Amino acid sequence: MKEELLIACDVGRHTSKALMNYNGKTFISMFRTKIQEVNNMGMELQPGSFYAEYENNTYLIGDAVSEDYNIFDLDKTSLPQKIAVYTCIVDLLQKASLNPQNIQLRLACNIPINMYKDAQLKQKYQSFIENNGNKIVFSLNEKPFVFTLTDTTIAFEGMGIVYEQMENIESYSQTICVDIGGLNTTLCTFLGIQPNFDSMSVSNLGINVLKSKIGKAINERYGIAVSANDLEQILKNGYLSHRGKVNEDSKPLIEKIKRDFFLNIIQFAQSRGYTFNNAEIHYCGGGSLTLQSFIKEEFPNAKIVINPQFANVRSFLKILEVKHK
């Protein structure tokens, strides 16, 4: 009888994350969700980048790829999304030195909360990611793997750590999760561990929108054109550096844009009926780190989840453990 192996995967528009517990150890896969089709690639890859082959095409994945190849499509049934999920799976199998022929894979992966509410869209994505039940042949860093996926668990973005901590959550307690991701921000209210259907909301206010606002402001204020790669660094650094010189004036400009962007997220939430009254408020997603100073200003008692970019995937793994125990 094959050993059952649980893998939780969260393919974000900025970063892909996956977790697997095996033999008393936790294995982690994490890489930038940037995927470029390539031919005859001969460069040496550093950690954080992969070379994959799928259906007779080859792809470069991760840090080695330009920001121009970041995923901006909300559609989860796209080839880059599938490649990212399979990369997560195979990367974890390689790290644990596991042969997929000897195990039964049980996968949990994510779709946007608006898709999760639609049974047909959920089923469509499940069939897509399972390759319609057919064998999946996927090579990562020139090492081929063959595996199948069945009974995939489809989870929704925006659940944060609610399910990871389900044993400690009172049935009457109310939790608001604000998940700030690369392409969108997701909101969901839970009573205990039960999500409120009407509270499930998603906006396009992701960190990529913040980057575009910063790029537009820099161009208008200083007459400087910035690339997608530039914007990634500008957001990390908090300032514009041009020809080796730091533009000190750009620091307060960028801070104001970030503050206004966070306030836009709160305004969106309020327009969807969120009062933020009598609830424990959790901020998660990688964008919570980018905006954490403004979160603390406006919501001093809110919780910014530890390792917020892994919040959802930790809950996905807990759901799998309960489902398959």
C-alpha cells in the first residue's frame, strides 16, 4: 500500500509557496512566480530558480526571470499556474528524496475567493490541476518525475491562519482576515471556523497595483521611466536611486503612496459592509509586510500574522491533515 503524502500549495501572483511534513520534518518550497519559456538554456541556476520541462516545452522559473514575466492574470486555469503548482510538488519531492511511484499524493491548492463560491469554477480548476486524471510528466532541473493527482482539495485565498489554529478558536468568536497579495486583496469574516458567505470579497488592490502607482508618480514627478525590475527594488528600498544617487525627496513620496493605498483597501472593505467592530483582525499575505507600519497605525490591536506569506498555506495543510487523518 502506498504511503499517503500531504502537500499544501499556494501559488501567488508574486510568490509560490508550498509545505509538506514528512518523516518528522517540514519541507518548504518558495520561489517567485515568474515563468518564461526558453530554448537551449545553458546558464547555471542559483537557489530560487528552476529549469522545467512540461509537454515538450521548457521554462525558466523564479528569480532568474525578469519582473516582466510576473503573472498578472486572475485566471487560475492558465499554463503558468499549472507549471507553478507542479514545480512546488516536484521541488518538495526532490528535497525529501521521495519517489512519486511509492506514494499517494494528496494536494491542497488555492483559488480566488470569488471562484471558490462557484461550484462549476471549483470543479473546472480541480480537473485542470489534476490534468483530467492523466499522468503528469514533469521534469525539474533535468530530473523527470511522473505522478498523478486525485481528490485535490480546493481551498480559498484569504483564510489566513484560522484553520491552522482551529482547535484554539471559540465557536462564537469572530475573526476578520485581510489577505494582501500580489494581484488582489481578499477579505473574509469567520464565526469560529465557519466563513461568512456574504463577507467573501476580493478587490484588485494587490501590491502590483501599488507598484504601478509608484511608477506613475516617479515618472510624473521626476521625468524618469522605471521598469518592472526597478519597481520591485524601489518598493523594497523605499526610495528611488538614479545613476547611483539616492533621491531623498522620493522617500516621503513613496511613503504617502503606500499609506494612501492601504487606506484604499480599508475603504473597499467598508464599502463591502466591514465595520471592523468586535472582531479579531488578522492581516496576512506578503503585502502585509510591505504595509505593516500603516496597518499598525490604523489598527494597533490587529495581528499581523507571523510569516504572513505562509498563512494560507499553513491552513491548507491543516485542512488536509484533518481530511485525511
